[in-house]
Amino acid sequence: MEFFRYFLVLLGPGLIGALTFSIVARSRTEVNIFVALMMNLLVFTTMITGLYFFKDVYKMKDLLYEFTCLSFTRNYILLSTAINIGYGIFFGIIRRFLPWLRP
């Protein structure tokens, strides 16, 4: 059950970001799973970089301590969803106004 919960925690915000991207780009209202996974990877990289610069997380031991915080899951979901929506809007606008990026 924990695996399923954490899988949804990691995949859910990416799906919301991919839906935002497809709506803003006016391509369609379907969600592409590969776009969701790429956005999740981008957000994870952004969050790890933020932990490095703002929380001084330099070692794996410090990173594991941040992950075991009790409110980490709730904070991760909210922040990841907000960042994914922002990235979806940003990349959707870029795709809409640059016609040679369309497949």
C-alpha cells in the first residue's frame, strides 16, 4: 500500500502539470504519460537543487534526513504540483508561439 501511495505522490503532480501543458499549448486535453514523467524529472531536479542551495543539503545523509521529515510528503505534493503547473504554463506558451516545435 505504501508503494502505491508514494507512486501516486510522485506521478500525480506530473499528470496535473502535463494536463496544464496540453491545455495551454492547445494541442489537446489528453495527458501524455511521457510528458508527465519528463516534468516530474525536471521538478525533482529543481527540488534537489533547491535543497542544495537553500537548506545546505550536501551529503546523502542530509538528504535522507530531509526525506524522513513527517510533513515532507504533504509539502512535496503541494510544492511539486505548483511547480509542475508553472512549468506546464511556461512550456505550453513556448510551444504555442513557436510553430516549428509542433510535431
